[in-house]
Amino acid sequence: MRFPHLFSPFRLKSLEIRNRIFSTGHDTYLPEAGLVSDALIAYQRARAKGGAGLIVIQVVGVHETSRYTEALLMGTSDDCIAPFRRLTDAIHAEGAKVFIQLFHPGRELLGRPDGVVQPAFAPSHAPSERFKTIPREMATGLIGEIIEGYGDAARRMAEAGADGVEIVASHGYLPAQFLNPHVNLRTDVYGGSEENRLRFTREAIAAVRRQVPDGFIVGMRMSGDEHDEAGLTEDDSVRVARALAPDLDYLNVIAGTSATASGAVHIVPSMANSNAYVAPFA
């Protein structure tokens, strides 16, 4: 067999995944009014039926300030649990496991078809070069709300039957903004030293752990290198990974940032990139 390990089972804590094939989290524009739709269920069921061992569902907003597009799934109300249950049941029926991404974009807002953009909130006023967004600096009270939002959303995903969640700290989104000293200009406990800049993500992970059952998988997606002059470097990301790994069950390492054109091309790499070009980050 050309790929002797590809079809072998994989165990993550007590969770056994039937093979090493997984569908990574990606936007589909299939949600309706912030909820799982029949189209999204059919789309993900097909991937599970095709043999993928693990399906990672696209980003789910953890706070009302997370709405970076009209097509964002939201996890801010218990009303989302039943639709998500239909999705997880469909995937499980085909033999696959399912994780769901937890998300806040911070300053990275894409806007709406009518051109209206809601206020963006970030660690500091540092603008997004790509989307021309100048965010409002988060008050500590809002930071606390969003941190608890991660926990609340994780609890809802667990109640909906998910096998785990993946905190999105990649691509220059909110956790990465707190980590980046070029974006996080705060002088309080969430800014300044690297340990302070890690605080937001640490507290979000802890909030998730408090609200999910034992054995529930908690992972994180991060960029190994943002490929941007003002972005997180590989050395930065290695330190972050080492600091946070003890609190996580896995790391999903990719590349790029949404904040600039030079970083955004790595979000969906072109065919000009070599195969498995992010593998060295492992």
C-alpha cells in the first residue's frame, strides 16, 4: 500500500478516529440566519460518507461581536443546539467524528452585501490593512464576555453531540491579535509581556475546559508563520505552541494571516506552493 498509515485508526485521548483523513474547517456560506441548514448537513454528510475520519465544521461565533459575515454560524444561544445536533448525528451516522471551530475575528470584518460593516473590536486600535478596518479597543469587561463566550459556545457544541472543539487562533483572528505585539498595544494585564499577551488565549481555553465534559477534545488552530512583516513569525509561534500545548489535546498548524494581502494568500495556498509546505511546522 502506498500510504500504509493513511487508513489506519488514530486515537486522540479516548476518541478513536477511523483513519487519518480529515476535512479541515472552512467557510461554506451554507448557514442560514446563523444556524445550521439542510444544505450544510448534506455537504458535510457527503464528506463523512466518502470516508473521512474526522470532519471539522466551519467557524462558529462565540459573541455577538463575532459576526464578520452574514453567513457565520453562531453559538451564542441555546437555539443553535438542536440544528447542530442534526448535523453531528448525520456525520456520526456515516462513521466519522466531528469537531467544531470556535471563533472571533477581532478586527477582521468582511462586511455585508449592503456594504455596512458593524463596529470591530480588537485588543488595540491597530487597523487591518486588508479590510481597512480601524477597530475599537476592547474594554476589559468585553474581553471577559468574549472569554466566557468561548466556554458557553463549547458547552452548546458538546450538548449538540460534537466530539470536540477547535479554537481558531490562526490567520490573524482575535487570539492571534492578542498574541501579536504589533497589534496588541495594551498596557494592562492583556498586553505588554509575552505572558500577558498569552493571557486571553489561556483564559479562553480554561473557559472551554470548565464547560465541557471529561474526555471532550479541545484543540487549537494556529498559524506557524503569518508570512507578514508585522505578523507572528515561526519563532513566535513555536513559543506560543510550547506555552499552550499542556492545556490542549492537539494543535492544527497552518500558515498566513487575514490582515494583509501577503499573509492572506497562505489561507488557501495556490498550486504554486509545494505539497505539504506547512508540514515542517510539525
